[in-house]
Amino acid sequence: MSSQNVNGSCLCGKVTYRFSESIGIFQYCHCERCRKFTGSAHAANIFVKPENFEWATGQELIGRYELPEAKYFATCFCKNCGSSLPWLIQSGKTVVVPAGTLDDDPGIKPTQNIFCAFDAAWYVPANELKSFDGLPVKD
């Protein structure tokens, strides 16, 4: 990935951020914690060094939740719209960026799935489903 800034934001646009490069990890996490905070089958996360990340606007609107028994896990969210936002892991060594909040192409693609043993019982990989460019047309 180049050192060009990658921008991201929440749904309402009041919180924005940017980072200059990732540490080369972009993965899907299927653990129960990631499923719960994303409301989806998995989280799509990019890892960034804290010194390469900065909040651009709306930092006062950021909420944070730390699961007391978790060594690394936390979540951040916009207090206005509820969108997931990047969060600094509890050790302070990595910022986890939810890829769904990106406004730009990060120049990196996912390379792995982790915690697949914890897939939701209803999970079906996207490539096994019908695909439509927009809403499907009713017959």
C-alpha cells in the first residue's frame, strides 16, 4: 500500500478519519464479538499503526466500549448515527479500521478469514449466493 491517505467516515459523516498506510493485514473475523458489534456474519478489519492514523473531524462524537474480559477487543462508534468506527486495541499498538467505513480504496484486499470455527450457523459464503447489480426484480 502506498503512503497516500485513505479516508473514512461514519454514516452521518460527522466523524471522519484518515490513515496513511496499513500494516498489511486485512482480514475477515468470524468470532462472536465481531459478529455482535457488526451485526453481520463477520467483521472486515484493516490494521494500522497508531502513528499512521488520525481523526479528522468529530472526535467528540466517538463512543467506546471495552469488553472487560477481552485482552484486545474494543469497539468505537459514532454517538450520532451509531456507525462502527476505528478503535485502538487495549495494548495501544494497533488501530483496527472497519473496512465498511472507508470512503477510499485502501489499496489492499482481504487475505484471510479468522475464527472460522465460530461461523454463525446461518452463514453462507457470499460467492455461494445469487448476485444482483441492484435490487432483484420480482417475477
